[in-house]
Amino acid sequence: MLVLAVVAVLGSLAVAPLSAQEAATAAAADEDEELTTLSALTVTAQKREEALQDVPISITALPEQLLHDTGVRDVKDLQVLVPGLTVTSTQSEAQTTARIRGIGTVGDNAGLESSVGVVIDGVYRPRNGVGFGDLGEIERIEVLKGPQGTVFGKNTSAGVINVITRRPSYTTSAEGEITIGNYNALGVSGAFNTAVGDNSAIRVYAAKRKRDGFMDVRTGAGPRTETEDYDQNFHSLRGQWLFEPTDTLDINVIADFTSREENCCTGVTVVRGATAGIIDALAPDEGVAPVADPFARVAWSNRSTEQDIKDGGVSAEVNWVSPWLGNATLTSITAQRQWDAINGLDFDFSTADLLYRNADEDESLTAFDTFTQEFRLTGATDSIDWMVGAFYSDEDLERNETYRIGGAYEPYLSIALLSLVNPALGQAPNAATFLADASGQPFGTVFAGLGADDRYEQNARSLALFTNNTWHATDALDLTLGLRYTREEKELRSVYSNPNGSPGCSAMLGPGGQQRIAQALLARGVPASALPSVIPQVIGFSCLPWANPLHNGRVTQQEREENEWSGTLKAAYRWNEHVMTYASAARGYKAGGFNLDRVQSANGLSSAGQGIVPVNDTSFPGEFVDSYELGAKTTWADGNLLLNATLFHQTYSDFQLNSFLGTSFVVRSIPEAVSQGIDTEILWQTGVDGLMFQGGLVYADTRYSDSIPGGDFVEPTGQLYKLPGSRVSFAPLWSTSGSVTYEWDFGSDLIGRFNLGGKYMSDYNTGSDLDVEKEQEGYAVVNARLGFGSRDRRWMVELWGLNITDEEYVQVGFDAPLQNVSPAPGNPFNSYNAFLGAPATYGVTLRVMY
């Protein structure tokens, strides 16, 4: 296995730096002080400080200096340093998803919990998007791969991103930073730390950042006025108070608040189908891009994408070493957090006024109000390291979901349907509707207005008891047993309304409706023989979820309860001081939930095919994983070279897939998905003073099972028919990352520092339905930073660039809403959109410290 690790890692050329153990700024200032070896790198993956090379878990550990060097400010930036990790966002920066080894929660539905958990200072964040703000001063980040169910609060089925920020110290210091960059970027941040008396200290951090957008927007007739998108405007404030009244008791209280008021996120056209011509005819100017050139970075949108995200909370961590319990440590982490996101949206991503949502609390609010409490008791004897604990969370989720229908909506659907069922009739777009009778008199044309106004209120309570224990069976052999019992209770109340009455669909479903549809279609040349198949299409087009009066006035109440066991068993053997191998088996679990969306089908069952009958039961079961790993952790060069490798095989059952099918999101439980491969890492503090490398290579073959039941998965009519036997979306076979850092002295008291880091991922599909139009070719993103300053770190000037080669890549590809009507590949009628990755950004940063 060691040979596999060496060949895989060195063959990848994925090398990068683990900067000198923060051993601290002061250590770097002392030329005569011996550098700490990498073998002393510690992590808290098992809720106790341990050497990285002694922990039988696949971990990427990233210290503060490396995070600075590569420009990491939030978890989305982190992916450049971690092979096997992908992070994407879609309609809003609040809708961000992390995936490890190709596994993550797919889709933007807040009802689905995260496969990859985000934990910040011991506090679990309920969804990925809730944890993606400015992280401030980071001490280190640990990325744990594979299911983590026994030590990190909530269950996660694919991994954990564990963020540890810098705690207060008893030294008075002040730090500041100012950054300027392209797109008129300006950032200012500062921190102050000082002792308060003999046994307490405080630390305060504040940041303000803004930037113009890197997407130009054509607004047509409006009412949107913003001509840029993906701008940045946020500020953060974090305060900490550390109180240590005795040698055996410490209390750390953290309060933080972040606000983001930006415009995000418009999609661009990647495939211009026949629907584009219809939209162009209904817009005062071109409705969508005249040529599918996504990296011209021009979007078409007549409605606002304004977003307002607020995140804040208070937490208190108490650690008490109890002499009454054999000097075991009792830890309590209590947290109360509130997260609100409001996001305007132009659903059709065009300047034709089809479908939109205002950026208003009553129309587009998603909010989490979460209380969590964790207790842990940790101790050790000569032969056993033990831990028992309990975790409780009480989460209130509120979602206001609206759809406003514009004046171009009905003409668009009319022409689109005629073009689909009789292409010869659809070549000349006009404002006629299929809702007209044979004499040309329209009926039911008042679609415009507030079509849907829905309210979801969900409460989720989770209680877990867990234990994680390591038995040192011999001087060389450790056996670890982790076990967790979880009880999940969820209640959802959903209230649906159609304020405008949805008269178009109502007329079709009313007396004589189908007869009048038939007359209108016959008058337009549709043959009588085609009516039995075409009339259901007409009704389906007219009764899309937001325009379907069968939802109006519905109130549903859903409940579910889950009682599940999860855990892990590990055996680690240290052959000598250089080599440790381990084998592990784990059972992971992620709770089920409810689809917070209008769901309708042919017969009122969520599992059925497309139709207009409302579905009352929108629940989906929990997701499980059986994970097996064989790993080796090896140490060389007097502790300055670490080579690690892990073979993994993970089988997921009831994998939760949330897929956008052009008109709505559907949740499907995939019976089985398998992720298997090898995960390798190299850390090297070379014999050349100041030169360090860090990198890794992951090969992950992540696929759905060959057979998946349900009409959605049947070729060619099922919209998810491409999934059986295929690689999962966002699952590149190969992923490698690395960087190199070199620091040198010059002059009497100056230093220089250079970092070059990057990540490569082989091709993968960005769409949950695996349409070929959503395929992303392999690509690499490279960051660089060059700085110089005083040896005592009092000041530093850094020139930096992110994505310095201006690599063009797609974050997420998706069916253009209302513009994708057939799952058949290459259908010329279909249009496709995408959310793009960021272009090259660059600037200069001045850091000062006192």
C-alpha cells in the first residue's frame, strides 16, 4: 500500500505546502529556533489532540498560513487545497453544496440535510449554505473524509469540514489588513486581542469586503436596474471571551454576525434551443443570448437577483477537568444561531417576463433558528482512551416560496407547445394562444399575477447518545469502537395558495375544457389522431405547479420519526515509528425529511410519473452508508515527510437525490450508489530551508446502481433515465491538488514568501439528470501569491491572484426553466443554462501586526 501511495502521489505531481506549523509567528522570527517537524502536526478528529499520523481516519489538515497563502476565506475557497472535495453554488450563494469523493446532497431544497457536515468551533451548522461566510481568523481546518457519525454532533454520511478559529490569548496584539483588487475589490479587516485581568482574555475580529460583479446583465424592459451580477458586499463581526478561573476550568464564549447584501446569481446560456427564438419574440430586445457563448459572461435577466443573507449566533464552550472523575474532561458546547436568506429570482433567466420572485421576506425567505447542546466526557487510562457524550438539536425551518407570473408567460407556453406538437405551425412566433377556441376568442388568459404563495414550517428535533473508545491492546495495536444511537423527529406544516386563482388551468379542468382545447388545436392544424396524446400535454403545460389550482387552499401536516444506530470499528497497527496501517468499517446515516416544494404526479403519489394531481406525502427516507477503508500513514526524513494513502469502498443505500427537471425539484431515493477508490496525500518539509510541499491525489469511481425502479428512470421518456449504472454528478474519476511554498531571507531583516497552488479535476457531469449538455471537461484552477515584509511579521505586502490562468468552467449546468421539454439527448427544442465558476481575480494585500 505504501508503494501505491508513493506512486500515486508523486505521479500526480500534486505537491503543495504545509506551512511551518504556525508554531507561530514568533517562531518564524527567530532564525536560530529549530523548525517543528511535520510529524508533530496535531488534529482533533476524535475530539482529543492527537498526532495526525496516529489517527486512523483519512484527513486533510490545513494550518492558518497555508490558508492565507492560497486565499481561503470561506469553505468554497477551500476546495483548491483538498482533492476529492467539490463545492458549488447555484441560484444564490446561500444555496451552496459540498461533496467529498463524489458524494453530497444534490439540489437546493432546504428540506434535505447535508451529506458533508460543516462544524465551526464545535457547533454544527444545519446546512452547507449556512456555514459559507467569511471564516475570519482560522487556526486550522480539518477535512475528514467518509462517514462521521460518532464524534461530530449530527450524523453525516460523506464527511465533515471542521473549522477551528483562533482563540483569545493573553498577549496584547492588533492586526490589520487592507486589500484592493480588480473588479474594484476593496477589503478591510482587523483584529484586537488582549488580556482582561489575570485569567481572562478577549479577541475581536471585524471585516468589510465589497467588489463589483463579474457578470454583465442585459435587463431588457426591466424593472431590474442592476446591470451587474455576482458582486460582493458583506461585513462580519466576531467577538470572543475566554475565562479561565482555575487551572481545570475554561469557558470560551463566541458571538458573531455576518451580513451579505449582494446580487446573485444569474445563469447564462450554454445551449440555445428552439425555445430561445420564442423568448426573443416576446421580449422588447433579445430575450436570451443570441449565441451560446457562456464565457462572454453576459446574462439576460429582467428581474432582480438581489440577495440579503444574515447569519449570527452565540455559543459557549466549557471544559472542566474533574478530579472527581479521574481527571476526565467534561465538555459542554451550547449554541443558539439564526440564519435568514432572502433571494430575488428571475426563474427563466431571460428578459421575457415569464416567471419570477421578488426579494422580499414574505416571498422568498428561508430561515433557520437552531439550538444545539452537546456534552462530552473524555478520559484516559493506561490502556483506554474513552469518550461518552450526548447531542441535542432543535431546529425551526421557515420557508416562504412564491411564484409570480409575468405577461409573457401564457404566449410563451402557447407557442412553445404548438412548436412542440406541430413544428410546422411554430416557425412564426406570435401571441396567439392554444387557449383560444376555433373562432379565435381567448378564454382563461389571466395567468399573470401571484400564481403561488406557499408557507412551510418545519421543526426537527434530534437526540443522540454516542461513545468513541480506543483500546491500546499492545504497544503497537489500537482497537477503536464508536457507536451512536440517534432519534430524529420532524414535523412539517405546509400551506398552499394560488392568489390569482390560476384561471387558465381552472378553465381547462372545468366543464367543457377539454372539448375547447380540442377545437383550438384542430383549428391550428393539429390532426385529430394526435389529440389523445396532445391534450394531456396542453393541460400539463397549463397546470404546472405554480399555476395549478388543485393546490389552492391545501394544508398538509406531515410527521416522521427515525431511530437509527450508526458507528465504526477500527484497528490500527504501528509497525515501527515510521509506518502505521489501519482498517476500518463504518455505518453512516443521514436523516430523511420532506421535499419543501409543490409536488404533483399522475396519481398523487410522489413515486409516480408526471401529472397534475397534488402529492400530500413528500417525505423521503434516511440515507445510509456502509464504508470500508484500508489505510497507511508513513513518516520519513526525520519526521519531515508524510506519505499517506487510503483505499475506500462506500455503499450508499436510499441515496437522496434532489433533481431539477425544468419545472420543479423532485426527490428520489436511489436504492444504491457506490464510491470506491484511493485517497492519497503528501506533506513534505524539504531539506531546503523554507521550501515546503503539500498535495494529494484521489481516484474515486462513484456510480449509481445498474437498476433503479420508477418511471423517471425508464428510457427514453423518464427524465432520469441516464442515471442507472452511470457516474454520479460532480464525481470526477481523478482529483488532484497541490502547492509549493518557498520562504527566504533577504536584506538585514526582510523575508520573501511565494506560494503556487492549484487543483485539477477530470471530466464530470454537473447535472443531477446527467444530460450530456451539462458535461464539464477536465480543468485546473491555479492560485499564486508573492509577498515580502519584515522578518518579525510586523508588516507584509502580498501580490496575489486566484484562477490566474482564467480557466473557464461551469459550476452547475441545468435545464433552462420552462425551456427544456424532452429528456431525449440532442433535442433541438431544448435550451440549457449554467452557473459559471469565477474568472481570474488579482490584487494586493497589506498586512500589519503590532
